[in-house]
Amino acid sequence: MKKQNIYLVFTFLLLIPYLCSLTLVGICYNALVRHSSDIFRSFIGALVGTIIMFAIKATIQRPLDLVSDEVPNNLFKQILRFYSIRRRKFLLICNCLVDFALCWLAMNLVRKFFSLSFIIGNSVGIVLLIMLISTCIGAYIEYDNLSIDPKQK
């Protein structure tokens, strides 16, 4: 895989969908919870968001492993490993804590920057469209290398 393609795949297949997922957690929480600024409800929302983010990371393990095997830069490899859930328990717990903080931040940023009518209205569709287009671009760039066909290299 070319170095440029690795960065493009990372951006379109991992980074943008991850940010969209965080945004969706924030949008859905603020759309569903009446008193979304309550600290206990925010804690529960961030906890549920963390579980959702963990499940999302489970679905990208194969492409993540394939991309990280091709990365020559050690710093970038460590950034890719952030998305991995196949790690020691301590690092997995740290990963979940980072996701918890990012979910909490996403919920607060969505509440602060978007009006309630936008949150309840078009926001989910717009974010899902961005996620779909980004995932399609990322998969198209290196489809052959990210294929799950075991006969294909």
C-alpha cells in the first residue's frame, strides 16, 4: 500500500467516521434527553456512548490491522493503535476512558453549537451522509488491500 493511500484510508475509513460517530452520540443524546445538561444524565449518556464507540471499533479491526501493518512511521502506527481493541487490559481501559471523555465533550459541543430544532431535525441525516460518503471513499481507495477474501493479498 502506498504511503499516500495509507493516510487517505486512515482519514476516510477511520478518522472521519470516528468523528461522525462521536457527533452522532452527542446528537442522539441531546435529542433524546430532556434535561441534557444534568451531570448524572450526561454521565450515563457518555457511558452509553463509550459502549457504542467500543462496538464501532470492533467492526474496524481487520482494516485497522491491515493498514497498521503497512505503516512505516512509528508515531502514526501508535495513532492507529488508538483504534485497536486488541490490546492489554490497561490500554483498553485507557482507550475507553478517552472515548468516555470524547463522548462527554461531543455531547456538550453539540448542545452548545447546535439549536434544538437542528439537533432534532436534519443533523442525524447530515452526519450519516458524511459518514457514508467517507467510508465509501476510504474503502474504494484500497479495496483490494482491505478485502476480507483470504485468497486475496
